[in-house]
Amino acid sequence: MARYHREFHRTDRIGWLRAAVLGANDGIVSTASLVLGVVSAGGPRAAVLVAGVAGLVAGAMSMAAGEYVSVRSQADTEAADLAKERRELATDVASEERELAAIYVKRGLQPPLAREVALALMAHDAMGAHARDELGISEILVARPVQAAIASALSFTAGAALPLLVAAVTPLSLMPAVVAASSLVFLAALGAIAARTGGAHVLAGASRVTFWGALAMLVTSGVGALFGTTIS
């Protein structure tokens, strides 16, 4: 009896992983940067915490809305393309068979075999074959706006809560150094986890996220210090 091995792939994680990593990264960077900016400007502890909480709530809502709108636009485009393909299959199936066969020829099949494959696939699931091979739309990669919005909002909240909690338990005099250092650790861990989950190089993923987070916090602290000096 022939044995078939089951292969493990990560492409089914692309949608939620991208939204989750983007949300958590944005939550850590934006909240830590906001805290550092207010502290550098000379703001009192209460102002720092209020700004952090406001940034968390506003950021989570913004991430959810932005992700939903962008992914919803992608879903609408996919739906329009699929509707067009259904009309073409209903009105001119012969042309659609030739079109699908031509796609397989470009991928390396000989014309007779390409036509045979196209006919077989269309007999099984014409719409699925054209959606996948002509339009590049599959069940794994299809746009899911609600899922993306929820993942972004929750991950942003989780990411933003980390530097905010550190700020809440750290003396004001030590806050810039402690928040910055802990946030870099959080970012490195996030990058490593995301890379590991996606099957990428862990060190490269951690370094990439940490570098851009450090740059954002440095710029924000500089702006806060500049305005604080100017106001005083």
C-alpha cells in the first residue's frame, strides 16, 4: 500500500500572523515612544500614564479600523473578480478552457497535456480552478477583514500594555531608561516569535524589529526633549 506523507506548511498563517505582528509591534513602539516623548518633555507621572492609556485605546481602535478597511477593500476586489469570472464561465466556457490551458503551458506543460489538465480541473471545479490559477485567489490566502481587524486590535492592545505596565511601576527618574530597555527586549522577543512562527531566521527577525523600534523611540525622545527644552 502506498504511503503519503503529510507536509507541514505555514502559508495558512499569513493573514493572521501579519496582522498580529503588525499590531503588537505598533503597540509596543508607539506606546513606548509616546511615554518617552512625554517624559523627555518634562511631563509629570500622571500625564505620562494618561497619555499611554489614551494612546493604547486610540491605537487599538485605529489599527482595527485601518486593517478592516484595507482588507475589506481587498475582499471587495476579489469578489468583483470572482463575479466576473462566473459570468465568463457561464457565457463562454470554451474560451475559459483555452485560457486555463494557456496558463498551464506557461508553467511548463506541453499543450496537449495542459488542455487535458484544464478540462479535468474544470470538470471537477471550474470556478475553483480559475480562481486559483488565473486570479491567484485561494482559500488559504483569501481576505478576511473581520479576522484581521480583531487580530490587529488585540495584538496592539497586548503590545501597548507592556511598556505601559513598565511605566506604571517605574519611578519617573528611571522611566526613560527602563521603558526603552524593556521595550527593546519586548520587540526582540516579538521579532523572534514571529520569525519562528513563520519559519524565518529568528535572529534576523528579532534584529529587524528591534532596530526600527529603537529608531522610533530615539526620534520621539529627541522631539520630546526638544519641545520640553523650548517650553521651559
